[in-house]
Amino acid sequence: MTRDSRNPNAWKLKEIEEDSGAYVAAQEAYRQDQAVAAAQRQEQQDLERFTKSFVVAGGTRADAHDAYRERVNEEASLAARTADETARLAQRGATWSRV
């Protein structure tokens, strides 16, 4: 049996017929694995691009990674604050509409 729980491409027709539910789960796991791999590739490309710009601007390659992480964390913090503010305002609006 060649069944792979994370790669539906390795399944044989007979295996699919015998356990279609597991095959569908393997398809979903495969899609998730592909999405994670694509995100990791994108992150690596972003870091490489940032490093080049950072060095051209006078920074060192050694400091580029820390500066990149700092920038990513700042962006994440801003996104979290924005989402929190949006939720707070929505809650406040819902509260006032009941008053």
C-alpha cells in the first residue's frame, strides 16, 4: 500500500475507493502543507529583499535579520491594534444600538 496521509498524489485508485474520507483528508493536508511551504518561501524572499535594501542603506548583513524581525513585529502589532480597535468600536456600536 502506498497510501500517504499527507500526499493524495501517491494514492492508488483502489485505495481511494476503499477510504475516500481519508483521501479527502490527505488532499486537505496536502493543500495546507503547500500553503505553509509557499508562506515560508515568501518570508525567505522578503527577508532577502529586505537584507539587500538594509545593506545598501548602510546596515550590515548581521543586523538585517534583527531589523527585519523588528519591522515584522511592528506590522503585526499595528494589525492587532487595528483589529482590536475595530472590534471595540463594533461592540460599542452594538451596545449603543440597544440603548
